[in-house]
Amino acid sequence: MNILARSRIAGPDYDRRIVIAGAIAGGAILLALIQGLAGGAAGRSSGSGFWLTLHLLSVIPALPVGAYVLLRRKGDKAHRTAGRIWGGLMMVAALSSFGLPGGLGLIHGLSVLVLVMIPRGILQARRGNIAAHRRTMSLTYLSLAVAGMFTLLPGRLLGSWLFG
Ligand code: HEM
């Protein structure tokens, strides 16, 4: 049994579970967006603007692109291409969060973490430490899915679009 098969946070079963979490978050986020756009709340929102649009345009595609990378075979050209796109989207998600209105909050800690984790994950792959690379990227995807779910809480923008 190799090191990947033994690791609980860097195996196919773990990846499948976090992709399911990402799919649930993504479905609810899409519903919230449809509600917000159809009901006009998105247009009226004081938080809407360049940084929010950039944030949403990075986090929403990051969910399926990241799922694709986690679920398919690893190491080939398609893995590297999709992985680079996903890493880029995550960096934009984290950077754009600093432009959102409302000043710095606790969740910006996650943004800093992502800004560290993506370059770290790339370095690990370049150095051939594949188990660590896989763990880093899986955890970063999980943080995306969890952050997505938290945006649906009452009082947050997407939560108010979804639940009124
Ligand atoms: C699918 C995933 C995500 C969605 C749909 C999403 C959406 C949003 C939205 C709509 C806001 C505006 C504030 C509010 O909700 O009331 C926001 C704020 C924010 N997001 Fe995200 N986001 C996601 C993932 C992430 C990730 C991965 C990071 C970090 C890298 C991040 C960092 C932040 C930060 C720091 C804020 C400001 C929080 C605050 O209100 O103090 N988000 N996000």
C-alpha cells in the first residue's frame, strides 16, 4: 500500500466526498444567484461592484474546475492545464476578497491561507512530493466548498438572495 492510499486526506474517496460538498455548495449558490438576479436583489445590492463580480467569477468556476482536477487521472497534460486554471482562479478569489466592501474580517485569514497554499502546492509538485501536493490541493478545495456554504448563511449576501 503506498503513502497516498494510506493517507485519509489525500485519496480518491476523500476527494469524492469533498467534490460532493462542492457540488452541494455550487448548486445552492447558483440557486441564490438565479433568485438574486430574477428578483432584482442583485441589482439593488450595495455590495455589488467590480470586486464582488470578480470574486464570484473566480469562485464559481473554481468549484467545477477543481472537481474535474480532483476526480480525473493525475499527472498528464490535462491535469496540469486544468490545475493551473484552478490555481489561478483561487488566487483571484483570494486577492479579490481584499477589495470587497466592509474592511478586513476573519474570513480574510482564509484568503491569506489560500495565497500561501496554492504556491506551496505547486512547489510540492515541482519537487516531486506528490502526496503533499495532493493533500495541499485537496484541503484548499475543501476550504473553497466550505467558504461557499458559509456564504449562504442568513445575514450574508447570497444567503439573503436565497432565503429572502
Ligand atoms: C464558492 C465559494 C465562494 C463564494 C460563492 C463566495 C462569495 C462571497 C460573497 C458573495 C461575498 C460578499 C460578502 C457576503 O457574503 O455577505 C464574499 C466575501 C468574502 N469572501 Fe468569498 N466566496 C467564496 C469563496 C471564498 C474563498 C475561497 C475565499 C478565500 C480565499 C473567500 C474570501 C472572502 C472574504 C475574505 C470575504 C469578505 C468577508 C466579509 O464579509 O468579511 N471567499 N464571498
